[in-house]
Amino acid sequence: MTEHKPVRAAYTGTFDPITNGHADVIRRAARLFPELVVAVANNTSKKSIFEPDERIELARRTLADLDNVTVMGTSGLIVDWAREQGVTVLVRGVRGVGDYEYERQMAVMNQHLNRDVETVLLAPSPQYAHISSTLVREIAILGGDIGGLVPAPVAEALAAKSRG
């Protein structure tokens, strides 16, 4: 019989900002895997509201109650990072058909680049399926109510950004 070592999984994204939808998927993934890394990507092609270190800190504060979750930054190809970190499963959240198509394509490409990495797609709970970081940023910048869309530390940080 083959001995299996515990799976190290990762949920990756820019998390600019981390939303209640992200947190929902992370919390559910943390129940599925003995170890989950939240990898906060530095995507230079996206205009971010928060710096990478701020996004990492907000994710850490949001997920502090999860013993099997760690948060770290990453850049470059995620499959290279996964190999370096011993990650064999990438968790991705999918809200709808558009997300599914994109994530399916990425999963196939990641598998092409690193055969040792599998991708698991999780849908957010229905109450979070409409939330995206892009919409949250736009609502916050325009002074709208982001209550229920983001964790408290993120709401506070967004309010401070909009004041500053």
C-alpha cells in the first residue's frame, strides 16, 4: 500500500482586497486540507489599492483564527512557487461561468507546466457569489456601503484609504 503524505494546498490571488467571498472559500478549503497557504500575489499588471504587504497583513488579520492557514506573498509563476513550497493542490474560487472558463484554462495550463499540481475549484456560498474585489474597490472609492462585502479589518483599511 502506498503511503500518502499530507496534502499542502494553496489558495492564490491578489486579494486587493480580501473579501468575504475569499474568506468563505478559504475557510471551507481549510476544512478540506490539513494545511492551506494563502498566497498573496503581486500582480504588476493590475492597479492595486493596497500594497502587497498591506494585503498580506489584511489577510492574516482576517484569517487569524484558522490554525492550519498561513499567509505569504508570492510573485512569478504560481506553479514554480508551488514546487518550491511543496504545494500540490491549488484551490480556486469560481463565482460563475466566466470565472469557470478562466480557471479551467488556468488549471490546464498549470498542469501543463507542473504535472504535480492539481487544481480544485470551489464555488463560494450563495450569499457571497456576487462579491468581487474589483466591485468592492469601486464601491469603496465612490463612498458606497461595503458592509457585508469585506471583513472588518478590510472595511477599516478601505475607509482609511478613502479618507487619505
